[in-house]
Amino acid sequence: MLIGMAVAFTAALTVLLPRAYVSALIATLWTHPSPAPDLPADDLNPHGEPPDDRQISWPSYFAGMVFNDARQVVETAIDNYREQTSRYTQRISNWMSKGDQGTGFAVTGSGAAVGLLLGIAAGSILLALIAAAHALVTAAVFLTVRMLGLVLRGVDSFCHFIYGVTSLSCPNCARKVLPYPSYRCPTSGCGAMHTDIRPGRLGFVRRVCRCGNELPTTIFNGAHKLDAFCPHCGHALPHGVGTAPEIVLAFVGAAGSGKTRLMYGMIESLQELDDEGVEVECLGDTAERLTQIKASITHTGNTGKTLVTTRPKAYGLRLGMHGGDRLLYLFDAAGEQSYRTETSKDLGYLDKMRILILVIDPLAADSLWSSLPPVERARLARLRSESRMELVTFDQTYEQLQSMGVRAGSVRLALVVTKADLLTVRGETPAYWPEAKLEEWVSTPDGLDLGDLVRSARRYFKDVEFFCTAAVTDEEGNVHRSVAGLVQVLLEHEGVTLRRPARAG
């Protein structure tokens, strides 16, 4: 009997401990999993600031709660074990207390006590093995999911590469959109703003918003379909941002040199491409701003003065074409902002562009101006910009590029002489000259006398091209072909081919 009770209790306790652990595991994972942390109901944290993503998103189970459950399994298993062993201990104690009633109770109690000790020892070993296996599986799953998150981020970056997207810019504040756009929950009545939706502790394939809606975490599973916003200024970004390469064109030049008129003409030229299979869509308030420019040209003959602002805003266009969409941002700051270091620092878009357009007013050249008859000078005086300020603009812009860490050697410079419709040189219109002749005219003293500027440009920049444009329309309302040729050449450098003659001539 002694041996039988010892064997029985050893077997019972050996099974009891592992069974308690397995029961706790089932109860924890399937019946009573760890609750997720509470999320605030309002849109402000205790400091009155917008909440971060941890306050508006349910954390991923594998971001931490999996370890909470593992700990809860161990604690529950120990509690169950204590409850069961206390019952067996109490039974053995009762048998031992009845030893004076007969030797059977004493033998039974002694055998059970031995079995209890042996069972606890054997069960503890099995329990430790099962717990170790559970810990290893939990850690392996945790690391696998974390690796999956890194893989998904890599795949997302590769998708950007496939789309040709190397960077994201905000057309409103001109800052780089880093590390990712903010996305707004589309659920009606929610609108929570998720600042970094990439795979991570708040969700690997999907993120669960506080409202319960699931949001995609990568471009390839639909994040680009959400409403995107700049994480810095909160301005709305173009729909589908991240799937269309950006083209940034920056205009610099002296005040009154014709930058805005040239930019407006280039946009008009692009809008004429609708007949050639290219869909042009104005982004944000671009259409409204262009309408204001058009009204000013209609009523006053010029575009009006560009205001100095600490945040020059881009004119944004979406170019829809067979090879995929492009986002085109054209930044046109007031000429005075390029005159001084203090104001040129506000040209934050200079580190986003690969093409810089330096606009030159030929009327500002003293040699050309003095060669005009007095009657012509009187007629054109109001259209002439300040003399020699293009040199100041060039120097300040180059210095700003240097201070921003931009290698000018990676930037193309388009030197564009404007107002070609207002002058002739030796009976010829410069807009129809070949580039070599145009460069010579810009450089020599009997031309625009900008030889020092041209030599510096050749030395600093990746490439320098010369254009002469007339930002006017013909009787049919079509933009002058010199502007269309400029647009074609610049976009070709960005991988966009248009079916147009490259130059006016």
C-alpha cells in the first residue's frame, strides 16, 4: 500500500503541474487575454498638445502584450498549482491524523507524502521544460514579427524606389516630409492623425485606430489611398503621395525680372498638353492663385508684385501621363528674398530641387539699355528691373545652397533671359538663336555683360543651359514656343518626354 500510494501521488503530481500550466495558457490566450491600455477619448494629451500615435492607436499584440500574457500564464499556473497541492496536502494531513485509528491510515499518509514530494520534483522539471518551451516560442514569434516589420519597411522603401520616389516635399512649407506623411483616419467622426503609420509596435500589416478602424501601414497595401498631411505644418499633401515622383523647379531672379510671368507661361504651356494625352491637374489652391495672376495680367499687363514671405508656397501640378503621374512643384519667391542672407534663408525649397532657374532681365543690362533709343527707354522703363541685381541673386543663392549642404555640382542651372518679345538685337529676336550664340550674347560686354556670372555658373553647377523666352500668347491664346521649348528641355532632365520641339528655333 505504501508503494502504491507513493506511485499514485507521484504520477498525479507529475501530471498536475504541467496540466496547471497548460490550463493557464489556454485560459490566458483564449479566454482572458491581457487588456490593451486605455486610450484617451479626446484629441489632446494632458499637456494640451496633439496626441502622439501611442495615444490614438491600439498597440500590436506582439509589441509587448505577448510578454504580459506569458507572465500571466506563469502566475496563473502557480496559483492553480498551489490550490491543487494544498488540497492534496490537506488530504494527506487528514490521513496522518487518523493514524491512531489504524495502521492503514498511517501507511497511506506516509506513501502519499513520499509521492507528493516525488511528484512535485518531477512535475517541477516538466513544468520548467514546458515554460522554457513557451518562452522560446514566444521570443521566436516576437522576433519573427519584429523582423517582419523591418522587412515590410524595406519592401515599402523598395516600392517608393519602383515608383521613382526619392524624397517627399511639402508644397506649403517646403520642408522634407520625414520620416513619413501623417495620415488621417477616414472614419466619420474620428479623424485621428497618425504621424508615423509605418510597420512597428502599433501594427505591422494594419494599424488599429482608437475608433476600431484598420489602417494600412505601407504603400503596397494601400496607405497612399488615405488622406496625407505634412507632419511639420499640417498642410494637406496631394492624394496618392508616395506613388508619384516629385519634380521641383526653383525660380530665382531680381525683382521685376519676369519670374512669375515665366512661371505662369510654363504652367499655361503644360495645360495645353491636354490635347497631347497629358492630364494636368492643379493641386491645392494653385488654380485659384493662377486665376489671380491671370486677372492681374488682363487688367494691368503684368503679374503684380510677388510678396516677401517667410514661407514661399509652391504652385503644384499633377502631370498624368502614360508612364505614370508626376508631381510638379514650382517655387517662385519674391526677388528681394535673394538679395540678403537673412531672407535667402527662407528659401527652404532649394535643397529639394535638381533644377534651378535663374531669370535674367535683359533690360537691366546697362550696355543694352544705353543702346536703346530714348523713346524706347521711356516706353520700357517701367518694365526694367534693377541693374546688376542678378549677380547679387546668383551669389546669395549659391551661398545658401552651400549653407544648406547642397552640392551645386548635382544641380542643373537654367539661365533664362526673359522679355524677348520686347527687344531685337541687330534686327534679330534672341528667342530664336541657337544656344551657343545666346551664351555668347549673355557673356560679352556688348551683350548682357554677365561673363563673370556665366564662368562661375560653369564652375559650380552640374550643367548650365541658356534660354531666351517670350512669356506671351499668340492670337489663338497659345503660349510662345520659346516657353514650350524650355518646359520640354527641363522636364526631359527629369525623365519626362513631351512631343514638342526642344527650342524655339
